Amino acid sequence: MSINIAIDGPSGAGKSSISKELAQKLAFIYVDTGALYRAVALYMVQNNVDIQNPDDVEKNLESLKLSFKHTEQGQRVFVGEQDVSDSIRTNEVSMAASKVSGYPAVREFLLSLQKNIAQENDVIMDGRDIGTVILPDAQVKIFLTASAQERARRRFEELKATDPNADYDEILRLIEKRDYDDIHRDVSPLKKAQDAIEIDSTNLSKGQVVDAIYQIVDEKTKKKNLHMKSIS
Ligand code: DC
């Protein structure tokens, strides 16, 4: 039986960098489901699809081939043969991903891809609905949060090295808008699973969060008698 760890939470709470580090420590595969929604959005934008129109988006899903591949640079997301891992990180794609992720057809399209990876591998999967919809039986569920101000501050610190025009207030506004949209959409809204453990990282370092989750995984897997490669 594979071991599944679900990590959900709002944008910018540190889910992906923490999940990556944990996956390395545990020798698990890391699955960034946000990258899948972003790749769908990029594909629609590149093909001039009206992303405000759910029917147009649904029609265009038929021709979309999405996959994860392991390369020398680690795990990358592909649309057909195109590695889109870097081009999905723009603001434009973030906002488009937030829009298309509210469409049931898009969620349905990505459902089996996510479930299949988790069935066949020990995974740490991060997203918004992993503990509630995708992996309701995950052995460990974490809900990772941080205040919107702290998440905007971290993003601002990251951006200002390369972008002299980075604007904290604008970043905060976009984070609050995406939070609102993710929480209030009808399908698979961002929600803490009943059995998830909440960690508020506002005043914690990345290392402290990684250690806290590692301890939880250790305890839960020992209790359930699951064999872990890297935890004795
Ligand atoms: O985590 P992220 O910022 O890369 O996610 C991009 C968008 O995709 C975000 O607006 C929320 C959405 N998303 C989702 O609806 N469900 C997931 N499991 C992961 C991401």
C-alpha cells in the first residue's frame, strides 16, 4: 500500500517548498497539483481560448496532453512535449489558473491524473482539495496556513531581488483576491479536511514547519504500522 500525505492551504503559505523538502527527506514523490491547474490555464491562454467561458475551456481540454516527467532538473510539468514548468509562474497564469480551477470540467479532467499518481507511489501532494476530494484516505493530512500579510511579505522578499517594481500592497491585494476566490467557489473550495492537522506558519521558519510535519508523519505511520524507507 502506498503512503499518501496531503498538504492543503492558501496560496503562498509555503506548501510547495515545504513539500519538496519533506519529499526529499522521506524519499517520496512530490506532486504539485497547482502546477496542473496552471498548465491548463497556460494552454488556454496560449490557444486564445476565452477563459471566462467554461464551455470553450471544456471543449479545448480534449486536445490537452498533460504530464509530469522526471528530468535532470527534477520533476517538470509538460503540455505535450513542451516543458512549461517556468512559464506557468507568471501573474497572468496565476489569475487564469484561479479562474479555470473553478470549472467542474477542469477539476474532473485532472482528477484521475492525481489519483493515479498517488495510488502507485508514496507521495506528498499539495493543493487545495487534496485531503477533502483527491485523497480522502491519505494517512496524513496537513492544512498549512499563514496570515495574508506574512504571505505577501514573503512573496515581496522573493520578487524584489529580480523586480524593482515589486509592490507589497499589490501583492497583498492579489493574495486576498485569490484566497477569496479559492474559498468561495462552488466546486472543491479550499477547506480544511475534518481530520487534517492545522499548522499556522506565520511565525515559524521553513525548517520548523518541515520538522513539525516530519514528526507527525513519523507518529502516524508508526501507529498504523506502515513501513517508511527513511524513518526507522
Ligand atoms: O498553488 P498554486 O498557486 O500553484 O495554484 C494555482 C491555482 O490552482 C490556484 O488559484 C488554486 C488552484 N488549485 C486548485 O484549485 N486545486 C488544487 N488542488 C491546486 C490548485
